Amino acid sequence: MSTAAARSVLERLRGVQWYDWDLAVAHTRSRALLMREYLRRAAHWARAYGAAEQWPFYDVTELIAPGFRAADEVESALEDFLARSVGTPSTARTCRGAVRWAALRTEHSGALPDRDREQREDQDPYQDLDLPDLYEPLLLLYQRGGGYSVGEFIDLYGVMIPYGEFHSHLTAEPFLTLAPSTLDALDQGAVGRITYYAKISAGHPRSAPRGILRRRLVGRDGVVHDEAFTRNLRWEPTEYLRRYELGHDDVDHVVISEREAAAFIERVAGAAAAPPSS
């Protein structure tokens, strides 16, 4: 059994600053998005294996291959780490799941046992469910400020989010832009109530805007801060929205979701990192 993938996940977990509240607060925007994406993925996996009652925080290997364990040395190191570092049973359960899932995926190379299919000689006991990696959003969330605690809400230590309904997560908009640089940009100076906008015009629809902006309302008085995401890969002050309100409306704009803003940021970052064409 190859242990490299499982060990790699365990090392990621060992590197987490589990109780750094300042780090968690600095990444509240991205952590909330990552948790919602995990809830969405967890709902799809649970539905695929008929385990809606176990949603949202579970060890997926118990659904796919009950009783599966990683190599003995990995399991021993994992349990030692959890006993020393991870405080909540829910978080520990998902950490186990992430390590064991890496081991199981290595063993089966993407073809996963289908728990519900009858095992007949003329049937392949494995199937490719075409589901996204369940634990990557959680691993990124952990790396951006530690874990969470559960109660009436999910407490991310800086922001609390509702569980939502299981079935609502099955139809939720995916959040697939998981590059650390994109998550950092969403967190950059993200204080206050934020609305995102896309600048649109002929040839630049909402899906490929000329640029994006955000308006932040800070404090009880709602002090306005308008910023544009620039080619310098940061948010910088802009007068566009104020000028538009005064009638300078040669370029229009529409409200967009945080996920759409993230997709634009990732495209800009990718273009900036691409080598110049010859």
C-alpha cells in the first residue's frame, strides 16, 4: 500500500495553526466560502451513498468502504496528532476522513466501490461517481485559521454560518476557485458589508466583464469604501461608482456574487502569471 498521499494530507494537517484566532479572523470571507463549498460537496457525496443522515461532517471512507484504514503507521501517527492538536470530535472526524480518503483513492485510482450495487459476476464493483474532492475545501479552510465548532450554527471563529438544508446544498452554486492567491484577494481588506459589481459593456458581458468592483459599508454608520480589483492583484480605491451615481454612465455595471468575483480574480491572476507570448 502506498502511503505517500495519506502522509501528505497528514502533514498538511500538522502544519495548521489550529488556535490562531487572529489568522481565522483575517480569513473570514474565504473560510465562509470554503465551508459552504464543503457543505455542498458533502451533500452530493452523502446523496450518492444514501447517507443524508450523516451529513455534513463525516468520514467518507465509512460510506465507500466500511472499515477501511490507512497503513498502520499512518493511522497511529494520525491518532496521535488528533489527540494532541484537534479539540472537537467533528473536526477530528473530518481529519480522519481526509487522510483515509487519500489512502483509499490511491488504492483504487479513481474507481470507487459502490456500496449499493449488487455484486454480480457480470458487474464491475467499482464506479467513477464524477464527484469533486470532498475534503480539499476543508483542508484549505483549516490552513487559513484552524477548525470550527458546531452548535446551532457553524462557528468559524470570526464568523458563524447556518447549516442550511441538506437539499438546498445539492442545488447550491459551486465555488471552484480554490487557488490560495484568489482566496487571499477575497480576504484582502474585507471589512464591512460587501457588495460586488461587474463592469459590463458591448463585448464584455457579465461572464467576462471589463473589471470588478466592491463597495464596503463599514461600521454602524455605513462608511462607504469603493474599490476596484486591479492588474496589481489588489483592491485599490476607485471613484467609478460615485461617478456613475452622478451620471457618468458610459460603462454599466451589475451586482454579482462573491463566487463570480472570485472567478474573475482567478482569471486576472492567471493572466498575470502566464509567460509573455513570443
